[in-house]
Amino acid sequence: MFIAILTYKKPLSEVDRFLAAHRKYLANHYADGDFIASGPQNPRVGGVIMMKAESREAVDAIIAEDPFHINDIADYQIVEFTPTMFITEELKSMLL
């Protein structure tokens, strides 16, 4: 499991120019089963994406497709972790 923490490098007016394309990118990766949860930070200084991927290299390939990355809108901090506790068994089976 990985968490991507995005920090905006550009003003929100620039972020908003690419928001529709970024949301389409997110929707595509939800459909592929890569993403589990995502949303903006509060205050709106960036965002967070929780994802399931086989490796850090796979995460890097996914991030490379993000319009925020392509257009130099955000920096990405990637945190890898191993989940050991879950709210439900259904969630556990979905993630592992």
C-alpha cells in the first residue's frame, strides 16, 4: 500500500486549470482498482491518494500519468506501508 501526499507548487488558479483532467486521471485509476481513497488536504495546499500497487516503480508509473505531475503543479511524497489492521474483513480482502 502507498500513500501519495501532493503539495501544490502553483497558485490555486493554476491548480484549478488542471483539476478536471486530474479528476479524470483519478477516475481511471479507481476503475482499474489502483486507488482506494483520495481527496484534498484541508486547508487546500495539496491532496492525498491512497493506492494499491505492486511496487514503488508501479507507483511512479501511475504518478507519471497525473496531469498535476505532467504540468508541474504538485510535488509528490510517497509513503509505503504495510496495513496490519482493518475496519472490516471485506476491506482487508479488497486490499490484500
